[in-house]
Amino acid sequence: MLRKNKSTLSFILIVGMLFGQNNFSDISVASAREMDQQMIKEEEILELRTENTKTFRTSQSGVYVQKVFSDQVHYQGEGGQFIILQPS
């Protein structure tokens, strides 16, 4: 019985430590969008395009942001490059 109580107490302490350290109330969608906008430069890396992704170089060296779309946003041209799909 003592062994069971020790494991239960250990579990409660670990869960308490994990959730007690994090303050998720400071995270918001708006601030995430603002951070995303600040990181993205105006330059898309065209060589990294796919049918449904765009990749951008950020102001942080070696850090990239990739936008993934559920729908196709590019089509592959004759030369193999991906071109922006114009809405019909």
C-alpha cells in the first residue's frame, strides 16, 4: 500500500511541476500573428516552392518560415518552377 501511495504522490508532483511552470494565458493568436509578420521578410525563396507551400527567409539567420496551404496555390511550369496559381 505504501508503494502505491508513493507512485501516486510522485505522479501528482510531476504533473504539478509540469503545469505549474507554464503560463499559457500570455499566448494569443494575435501575438503569434504579429511575431510571424515580424520574422518574415518580403522575400520568398522561389526554389523551395511546392504546389501547396511557400517558404520565406526570416530576419534571424538560418531560420525559415514555411506556409502550408490546404489547397493548391502553385502549378508547375514547363521549366519545372512553381508559378502562382491565379484564381479563376
